[in-house]
Amino acid sequence: MAMAADPLPLETALAALQAALKRGDLAGLDALLDRVAQAAAEGIPADAPTAARLRAQAAQNDMLLAATLRGLRSARRRLADLRAARDGFSTYDAAGNRMEHRSNSDGLWRRF
């Protein structure tokens, strides 16, 4: 039985990045992205099977990074909505005039 070849540094870096994204470990992303860039700069083998494997890994990581960014943007919007609710809300009357309703207590904010 033939031994499997050791994974390339780029494969290892891409796999570590993928694992961190799936865990939601955002704190280590900068270092992992630097590691991927450094491994890619060291060279990529020219054989087609390896290139296809690396391309598939990179495409998967690209999708995970895009999903992470969507999630972060969503969380920021939700926090902004909660902060706005803490300060009060506005309504419109039949004539289209905006009416501000300010909150004087922190009760609602404390619930969240």
C-alpha cells in the first residue's frame, strides 16, 4: 500500500482557515490569511490534480468568508436596531408627518 504524500503547506493553511471559519473563530483570521498568502507565495505545484484540489479548497474558503461577512453585517444591523429601539421609535400620522417617541427608561434595553 502506497503512503499518501504529505499535504502541501498551502493545503494545510487552507484547511486551517476553513476549520477556523467553520468554528466561527474570527480572532485568528488575520494570522491564518497571512499564512495562506505566505504558503501561496512559496509556490504552487503545476500538476493538474494538485491545482484542482487547491482551487476547490480556495473556492470553499471563499464561500465561507463571504458567509462570515454576511453574518457580521447582519449582526451589526441588529445591534444598530437594538440601539435605535433603546432611544425610542418614530411613527407617521395620516398626513405623513413623522412623530418621534422617545424612551426615557432603560428598561427595554436591559431586557436584551
